Amino acid sequence: MKAMDWMIYGATGYTGRLVAAEAVKRGLKPVLGGRNAEAVTAAAQRLGWRHVETDWRALIARDDVQLVDVCTP
């Protein structure tokens, strides 16, 4: 996968944090997403990533995201 062709939605929850940590280990930088812009932005900053999304409608309109990993219960 390219650097930004997928997204972790629910990136600040337990599973999302695990998936994001594994992505870091593998050198991947997906877009991080979730409902809370402040929390998602903070998570992206901790990981050294810039791209976040909080609106699912904007997410599905993006042409650089081909896959969404939904990490919510």
C-alpha cells in the first residue's frame, strides 16, 4: 500500500491504537480518523502523521483513500 491509501477509523480507541502502532512498525502512515477531532489530531501528532479525518462523508469523498479499517465496536 502507498503511504496514504488507507485509513484507520476509530484510531483513538483500543483497537485503533493497536492497529496504528502496528502500522508504525511496518512503516505505514494511513490517514487517522475518528469522531473527536482533538483526540485524532493528538494521536496523529504522537505518531508523526499529519492527515486526519473526522467526517465520514469527507472520508468517502477522498480519492487518496482506497480502504477504511473501522476499529470501533
